[in-house]
Amino acid sequence: MSHLVIAPILLPLITGLILLLMPERHRMRTHLLSMFSVFALMVISVLLIIKAGRGEFVVYALGNWAPPFGIVLVLDRLSAIMMLLSSTLAFFSLLYTTDEKAPQVSPHFHSLAHFLLTGVNGAFLTGDLFNLFVFFEILLLSSYALLMQAGSARRAKAGLHYVILNVTGSAIFLIAIATLYGLTGTLNMADLAVKVAAADADTAPFIGIAALLLFIVFGLKAAIFPLYFWLPAAYSSAHGPVAALFAIMTKVGVYAIIRVYTLIFGNDAGELSNILLPWLWPLAFITLILGAIGALGARELRVQISWLVIVSVGTLLTGVALNSETALSATIFYLLHSTWICAALFLLTDLIIRQRGDAEDRITSAPEMRQSLLLGGLFFVAAISVIGMPPLSGFVGKALILQAATGPQTPWIWAGILLGGLAVLTALSRSGSTIFWRMENHVVTAPAADIWSVIAILGLILFSFGLMIFGNQVIAYTNALAEQVLHPQPYIQAVLGHIPVKGN
């Protein structure tokens, strides 16, 4: 069972390599292998979440080196639920491309998607900062290729900005971890937590600078103000299934912020305790408000949904900034909902583009779509969920965050989240009424949506609805997760106390 921890990294890596070598003419075989692999990944994620749900830490030391030496993977409740999120997202994004008549992204889409999953799952599992950097690079390289394939001028321009910014971010990441290693002699997160807590007055300011450099990197990945401007262009330029996959990318940044600033620079970090919190709250608030304004001003549906991703990041970091168990529990609940529902909206927009002719996804009147009732119904359900209307999961997530708000920021948190929700309601009402009601009196000649695309969108929406139906069980898990994350001593003891086993 312990070897299962490395499976979420090895399985997509091996699958991606095999898919890369398969001849292009065997499209259906490639697709079936890809779907089988990602389904197996979902099953593995469920097994790991059951194991982590018992409160156990599974420490997997590659090469059998005792931490803090060597490469170490750590499974806990947070990493387990994030892997379940990434595998379900990937399953439905790949399922969307099943039909042979569906527009295909590129011959190497499936292999690149699996390499992306390798990086994402590695980032969730790794127990040291250097390998967090390595897995970030794997997922970024895959995302560069996914964004640029089947290129157009718009896609190339957005991809170039995306690459330049992330290469800059990678350079800053290296400077930060080199500084931390030079000052503490370790990059193992558990060991760093011990060394940072014991840092003397001369060393602490330099470690603090490295901590803030790391925040710049994670903020760039998460698309926080003022580092978010690359996202609307990049996501709106990508193909539908690629944009749906990218819905997990900002969440990797949010995950890194939660992991590093609770474990290493959390409540027990001595002089550097909660070094991020004074910066996080105002940045989260501005991100939320500017994301809502961007959604209101968008002229294309894909751009509007990209701004909704930024709104969700602002909402999530508002919860993280509250630094309490109830707020972190609510944040993870909302993270699951927002990732699935934004991915569903990206896929749905791809179907809308297929049936709107030259108007594509521009928010203007256009000829009637062939399946306007079906697409309009799906859009309505996804829209009211992402807005946060009761009783859907978006409403539950936002209500939990508002309920957790305490202290002097409370009025600002309520105002930010409620005004953000009102802005999203207005934005989606404008786009939905224009696209589905203000239609001309003739129907575009276009192929009907294939059944697999519709099932993929429905699946993502139903997973989001599952959060509402099984709300008590999910909240019980996220409550236990938050308690585990905000009290990191058992994590540190599990990693540093790990004893290699001969012959394991």
C-alpha cells in the first residue's frame, strides 16, 4: 500500500511516454489508453483519500534515504484531496475529446495532458522545496506546449507572454530556494519548519526575504493581483479541453501558498510567524474585486470565464488569510467547487463556439444555435452554481467563508464576496441573455454536440453538485484537513521520524 503513494506521479508519466510513441493513425487506441490511465488515477486517488482520511501521514522516501536527505513524498489529507480533484478534472477534460468528429486539439494532446498531471500530482505530494520547483517546471513545460499547439497569432502572443512570465518566476523561485538552502542547509519542508522556527535575529530577516520571494512565485502561479494579467489572455486562447485542464493550475499556486505558509512560516515559525498574512488579505480583496470588474467588462465568453477564475482565486485567498480552521475548511470546499464548475464552463463555451458560426463566443446577438435549449440549460445551471446562488455548492462554499470571517476585516470580507457575487451575476446574466435569448431568426448549420462532450460537462457539474448533496461528509473531511494543516507538528514528526526499511 505504501508504494501506492508514488503511483499518481509514475502512472501519468509512463502513460505520457507510451502515448508519445504511439503512431498518430491509432487515434482511438491512444484515446482509450489515455482514458483507462486517467480512470485508474481516479481510483488510486480515492484509495489514497481513504487512507489519508484516517489521519495517517504516509512518508515515501525515494532511494530509502532518511529525511531530510533525499527525495521524500508525503501523503496527508490536503495532498490527497487535491489529487482527487486533479484526476477527476483530467478524466472529464479528456472524455470531452472522445468523439471522432469532435475538434481535436493536437496529436500529442493526451501525452501532454499526462505530463501535466505528473507535474501537478508531484507538486501536491512532494515534501521538499527543490522538488516542488522541479514539478512546477514539468507542469509548466507541458502547459507551454498545450497552449501553443495548433497555433494562431492570438494563441502565440498569449503563449509568449505566459512563457516569459513563468520563466521569470522560475528564476525567482531558484533564487529563493538557494537563499533558504544557504541560510538553513536544508530544503526539506519539515526540516525547514524546524530550522526557521529556531532562526536567530541575524538570519531571520534574510529568511523572511526568501519567504516573500516564494510568495511572488506562488502568487504568479495562482494569478494574484498584480500578477494575474497573463491569465485571461492565456486561458481564453486555449482550446476548450486545455482551458478546462488549466483550471487546476491556479489551484496549484493556492495549494503551495497554503502548504508553505502554514508548515514552514505558520503559527509556530518564531520571529517569522505568519509573515505572509499582512500582505495576503489586501491582495486577495483587490484580486477578487478586479476579477469581478474584468468579468463585467469582458466581450467574449471565454475571457469572461477566465476572469471568473481570478474571482475564485481572490475568494480562496480571502479564506486562507483568515488563518483559522473553519476558514481553511471552507476554502478547500470552495476550491473543489470552483475548479470543477469553471472547467465545465470552459468546455461548454467550446460547444457554444461550435454552434455559433462566425460569432463564436462574442457576447453579441447571432443566429440561433442548433441545440440552444440544451446548451442554454447547461449554461444556466453552471452559471447559478458559479455565482453562488442557494442551495448549490458555490453558495455553501461562500456562506462557510463568510461565517468564518472574524476580526476587523469582517465587513470588508462580506462586502468583497457579496459584491463580487453580484458582479458575476450581472456579468453572466448579460452574456447568457445575449447569447441564448437575443438570437436571430435562423439556425446556424453546425454539427450537433456529441454525447461524450455533453457527458463530460454534466459530469463536472454533477461533481460540483455532489459537494452539496454530500455536504456533511465533505465538510467533516475538510474540517479534519484544516485541523491537520494548521497544526503541523505531527507532519514534521512523521517526516523527520521516518525510518527507512531495508528491502522496502
